[in-house]
Amino acid sequence: MKVTQDNKWYFRTIFDDQLQCRFLAHYVKNVFHQKTVSIIHSDETYGAYIAQLFSQTARDLDIQVKYQWVFQTHDVSVEQTLSKIARELKAKSAEAGVIFLATHAKDGVKLVKFIKELGIKNVMVAPDAFASKTFLQGFNKYPKEQRNPGYYTDGLYVAAPLIFDSANKQALQFKEIYQTTYEGEVADWQTAFAYDAVMMLIEAIKNAGISGTNLVEDRQKLRDYLANLTHIDKAIEGVAGFNYFDEHGDAQKPVSIGVYKNGALISALTQFRDVPNLSDISNLQAAHRDKRVLLMGDKYMYKTHVVYTGIKINEISEVDLTTLTYALDFYLWFRFQGTINPQNLEFLNAVKPIQLGEPIEEEVDGIMNYRLYHVKGRFKANFMSKYDLFGVHIFGVSFLHRQLPRYNLIYVWDALGMALFTKDSLVEKLQQAQVLSPKYKAIITQTWLFQDITLKDSLGNPKYLKAQDAGVEYSRFNMGIMVKEDKLSLLYLISREAAAIIWVLSLFVIILLLIVSQHYSFQDFLAWFYFFQMIFVFPLLLSTEIILGNWLMAPHIQASYLKATVMVFDILWWVIGAIFVHIASNYLLWKPIDKKTGRSIPKVVHHFWVFTIYALALFGIVGFVFERALTSLLATSGVIVMIIGLAVKMNLSNIFSGLAINVERPFRIGDWVKIGSYEEGIIEDVNWRATRICTRTGLSLIIPNSTVAESDILNFSSKENFWFRPAIYVDPRHPPEIVRKILDEALLSVEGILKEPAPFSVYEGINDWAAGYWMYVCLDDYGKKFRVLQSVWENAWVALSRAGIQPAIRRQEIYAFRGDKERKWVPAIINEE
């Protein structure tokens, strides 16, 4: 309590007991309008101190302290004492007024139990010790509380450092960030104030001119910086309000008032908030007179009305996905105090302005007002733009008050009226009620119900002309219903938890395959390693998209980040798909061709193939991601392709012919061939454009592959051996069997021919001038053709000459004459011996 007093090195970021006790006393006077209070407190320092503070402030406000009871905390008969106090209070309840309980949480549980069981109806208020988990959990052991949560605590007002349903924008963002970061943890006021403490230290380090060289001086600078935050104008705004200190180092934080309902602490219907800058109020006296601004001690505070707001959806129909509009039928109700008109609404996502008109039901229960409206209208879908993810749609409503800014009115969702504390979730209730029209084949997957802050221009309103900001903050109430088409989609089916598991497994498999593939014993299977790595890239990308999408859907993340991320993943699916086709074609198409042909694919073919793949991916990105017409792009690309095609027409023809030659293999390097009418020769090279032949004369003959593919090809090396049959002619008067015998013996002595199969001769017959014989010899090397033919002729000539047989030579004489000169015929000698 006095930690910061007389100690200049201590600062407190939470309000002190003096502040909360003064605040509670003012709350009793200005909200409950009570002039009498009674106090029950313990004899401990804490209880006695806050009882004294509350009592003094009450008297300063002309509130009578009617009764006071004190008990000894460590007395063995403390429960009997508390029971006696409760009975005395019941007897004096009519005169006791508001009851202030000044104890710790443990004694407070016992005291509240006795008071409730006696049926005492007086309003009870208590300090922040009653806003703790210790206090709430203290009732769990009692059967009445177990059967009826809130049996003992309902209606109890407590001071709380922070209640999120009526907190500022920073607090709401902090809650979302905290609960998103630490799944399963619920942010409470302790976490928020701890964050503020660390945040202030960081701000001090940034702005105090810390050098880092002199520890003593740096500490003094930090202390002086914090001590200088003595006014709200110099305050650092945090998640729990404005942070600044008085002369003792105590934070001047506002106190929130909560009330227990059904075992949960919710914002009371009236709150008070610090006025950051009095100059923001154009007419302070008028605001104070109208009780929009109250003076509490030496500080002015806004009086903020909390409106419990509930919605019951009756039907969502007439869904038009072209215009993204729909008809919505729902009930809307308000519970509030005072003379405000919470129904003066502006529906932010309505197609046309909607006026609520007269309520269909209206009741006043003491100081509580209740109004029920039946609303029908046409609304715009996807009004919560950042939640428009993965093709789903957001239905619902979003509204704010037309006149009252956030410091005068806050819409808080009515958890009690909407039965949100029951076991059935809001999604289940909407599904059971079948609010979606059957014509729209979709299912409800998620709902949001929250209030946030939006800025509106002042439009010259004199009340806001002195405001430092260009806009005025309004409390905006939002109810969003996420629906998706009832169809199969992995993005819908896979949860964030499952996506995290898939992400880890996919990454593990990819890394494992990468490591294993480096081992020399697996080099023959590299293609399969790369193939499976690419396969696992797809679940890795899918799970990453789901995880990031869910994280970016948190309200504290800007919508532009989410939209940019969705667009990036849409592009990645096309790019990764193109990369997969590219790599797969390398390992499943081009490398097998390289291996089979023994040569590399020409770069022009490979580049043309890669260009085609990524060009198609680019068309997909432009058409489906950016939703742009492909007509002009296709026309331009068509002209470019036509120009390129005309430029490389012949080359492409030769290349694809070369591809066919390498696949079919009509000849190989070193083969003797004759192509069409070209000279025969030996194949030296076959590339992707032409075939090169070395002729008998040693010249290089280069034939385009397109010509080779269209010509007849005679391959002399395609078999292990081949036959030659040179012909020889002799005088027909020689017996054929003698001539053949001479020729067969001559052929056996020819060098360079195969002895098996043996050479032989064949009698062809007699023509008009000689008898013909074919000499068959078998060779295994076509390159020896002319050398072997020479040897065959020489051996045949020698053998025939020895036998007195001369090869026949065909001779003819031609006579030329002029006019009618008498012709003389001279017999021609055809053969000579």
C-alpha cells in the first residue's frame, strides 16, 4: 500500500488502494445514488486501510457511514463471527444502504456466502481482491454454486483494474495477440498490467537517452524519465489505459467496475473513463451539467454507458454471390440504464439505411431498460474484409451509434441474454435453427461477436472541434457468421493443429531425402529423390497457407497483410506447379532421352520447353489470381510466338528430325551409310541440327536432319557382315563348270574377305554378247570394299589367264556417213583371243 511512498525508485502501474476506494465511493453516489453505506472489514492492515479510505471519501461526499463491523481474520472462531455479522446486517439491512466489503478474497468468500444465504438484498461493493480467480474459485466447493453458477456472486460489484469487454482498442488487440500466441491461455488483467510495465520500461529506455556506458547514470535517467510522467498529457497509453504517476510514483489508472453474472465478471452498465485532454471538450460546463462528464476528486471523467446488446438470427436468405448481398432477418435487443437511446444506429454493412422504429417489446425493471426490435433488411457480405479467406463468405451485421462516441456509450455483447455461457456454442445453435436458406448450399463454420473501435469524421460538429484527432472514436458492434460452400476442400477440412503436424512431417521428409540423396550409394536414384521431394512440397505449402491464414485472421493483424498473403500463396501454387512440371520433365523425359541417345538435349529445345511451362503459369496467375482478361496478353504472345516460329522454323524442323533420328537410331557413329543420292561415307557425327559424313575422298558431307529423315538410308554397318557380287564376263564357248571352278579357287585366295561363309561364284547365263558370272564374297568391314574388289578382280584375271580364258569385252563400231553414198558393210570383231 505504501510501497511507493518515500521511495523515489519505485513506480506502480496499477491503481493503488486509495484511488480505488475513492472511486468506489464516487460510484456509490453518482451511479447508485445512495446516501448511506455500511462497512464490513477485517482487522488486518489491508482491510482496515481500505475501510478507512472508503469511509473518509464517503463522508467527504456527504454519504453517511451508518454501520461498521470488524472481525479478526486469524481468530479460530472467525466463521462464527462472520455469521453473526451477517445476521446483524440482515436485521439492519433496511437502514444499512450499500455494503462495502473490505477484506481479502479468502475471507470475502465466507462473508459473501453468509450474506447470500440469509437473503440480504442490499447492493454490495468490494475492492479488486474480489475480482481475482481466488475469489471466484472459492465458491466451487459449495453445492448451491455447483448447481447454479453465480448463486453467491451474482449482483456483487467489484473494482477491477481491467475488464476486456469495455476496454480500449489497445486492450482488445493485446487480448487477441496474447491468446493467439499462447493457445489455451486466457488473458486477464494481470497479464495486461504486466505488459504495460514492460512496455513503459522499453519506452523509457528508448527516450531517456541511455548510453550503456555508465550504469549509475543510466539508472538515474530511467528514473527521471518515469518520474516526469506526471500528467495525462505526458502519459504513455498502454493496454490498460494511460500510464502516468503522481508525486509518489503511483499510477493514475482508471478503475473499471464489474458485476458478477452467472459466475462471470462483466462490465457494469456505467463506467468512468479519464478525459485525456480537457481541451477536447468544447463546452466543459455543459458536459458536466448533463452528467456526461463528472468530477471525481480533482479529475474529470467521462460517464460511459454500457449497453448489453444481443442478436438472434432468424434467417439468412436471398444470397446473391454476384453482388455479395443477402437478406437478413434477426431480433436485436438492448439492456441499459439511463435515458440514452441505443437504438439510434447506423448499420455499416446495410445496402440501404435501416431505421429500427418502435420496439416490438419494451420493459423497465427497476433501473434496467429493455428494448427488443425485429429487423429485416438487405446487407453486404464480407463486410469484415480480412476474414474473406479461402473462398468463404462472412454474413452478419456491424453497427455503431449515430451520435454518442465511445467515451459515452459502449456496445457489449449480451452473454447472458444470448445464453453464451451454455454448453452449446453459437455455431451449433445457428446450425440447429437452420438459419441458412436451403437454396444456398453452405454450412456455418465459425462466428464472431465482439465490439471494437472505429473512427468517424467529426463533420464540423462543435462538440468535437477541439479534439486533437481528425476523427471521433465510436464503439462498433460486430457479429460475423463465416459460411463456406458445402464442398470438399482441404483448406476447409484440415484444422490448424493438423496443418501444424503436416507441416513438420513434410519438412522432415524433405530434409531427410535431401540428406540421404547425398550418399554415394543412392546416386542412381537421384531422380526419384528429387521427385518425392517435390511431391512433399505441396503438403508443406498447403499446411503453411492454413497456419498463416489462421494466424493472420486475428483482429490485431491488418487486413492488407492477410490479403497480400493469400495472393502470394495463390501465386506460389502456380509457380510451384510450374517448377514441379519443369523438374519432373527433366528427370522423367529429357534425362532418359539424353541417356538413350548418348548426347545432351539442345539448349534451344530445353529453353523453349521451359519457356512454355512458365508462360502457361504466368497466364494462370494473370487470369486467376489477378483476375485480368487474357485476351490482349494471348494476342501479344501469339504474335511473338509467330515471329519466333517463323525465325526458327527450319531449325526446329531439323531439331525435331534430329530427335527422331536419335530415338529411332537408323545409324550410329562409325556406320557406313548411303543417304539418298548423296555419296556414301562413314557417319562422323549426328547433332540436333545436321548429320556429318566423311566420304571416300575424305571430304565432310553435312546433310540437314530434315533431309536425312525424308531420304532412303542404306546402312552397310547395320549387320555383322554383308555380301558383294562383282560380275565378270567370258566367251560363252568355255564350259561354265570349268569357269566357276577357276573363279572359286581364285576367290579363296582373296585377302580381306571372310572364309566362313566361303566365297563362291554363280553362272548368270548368256546374254547377246557373253556369258556372265557373279562372284560372291562376304566382308565384315565395308571400309575394305574397294581394296577387296581390287583383289577379287586381280585374282580372277590371273586365274582365267592361266587357263587361257580372257574376260570378254563388248565392242561396237559406229559408222557415220553423209547423203546417199553407197554404204559398205564391214563385219565387226566382237571378241578377240
